[in-house]
Amino acid sequence: MGYDLYKVKNGEVVDVDWSNIKRGEYFRESVWGWKPLWQFICLCVGSGILTEEDQQQGWYNSCHYIDGAKALKLADVLREIIKDGSHIDYVSKRNERLDDLPLEDCDLCNATGFRYDEHVNGECNGCHGEGKKKSFETYYRLDVESIEQFEDFCRHSGGFEIH
């Protein structure tokens, strides 16, 4: 599952030519990448630009519309953040925090390292026999390139819907 953002022009989602996608027509991020990206947008960029409804609806594939003026304001704020490199610091600190999270008991095998059920008969495939695994939160990674690509998309979209 992912989040697909489409340019909106004259109130209609632009029909994307998949063999020749133009800047600002389409942006995609997996569920694992979109959630931390949207969190970054809401925390660091969207204040004063996005309404509370915009921020809430951005978490869903509900075809929520962000108009062209807001998209351009987001791009302008993102450009400043990118220029001064603070997005790199944010991503680095976020990912370091995730890497430092303690291992958790594996819920698939009750922290024993072994499963005997209809799916697995032996070593647990969730924790590879360790009984511990990384926090689920660590699956949601953010990278610098996603922020930079989102800035470019916002700048050239003229407004977009989140699908």
C-alpha cells in the first residue's frame, strides 16, 4: 500500500501519461515512507499553511485536496529548510532515535524464538529465533531524498489530491 499524489488542474485530477510523467504530476511514497514524511510536513512545514483538516486528512488515502496556493507555500518553506540543511539534521536525528529504540519481545512467538502453528513449525520467522525484534516504529523510515522530491512535486503541482 502506498500514497499516490496527483496534480489537480481545473478541479480535475490530471490524467498521467505513465510513459512520460512531467514534474508535479505525480508523487508516490509507500505507507512506510509517507507517514514519517507527512509527520515532518505537519511538524516542520505545515504550521500556518495547512488547516487542521488538511493535516488530519493527509494521513488517509481519501482524495483530500491541497490547493495550489498551499502547495506552493509548502514548497517555499521546504526550499528554505533544504537550503539550510535542517531537513538532513531532522532525518538524521529521527533515524538515530529509531536505531536506539530497545528491542521488544516478539509477539509472534511470545519471546521464545520458536513457533508451532499453521504458518511456522520451528524457528520464529518474526525474530529469527532471538525472541526479540525491532520496534514496529522502525519500519517507518524517512530519507532526505523524499523530502527534496516532495518539495519539487509541491512546487510544480499547482495543487494535488492524496490517494
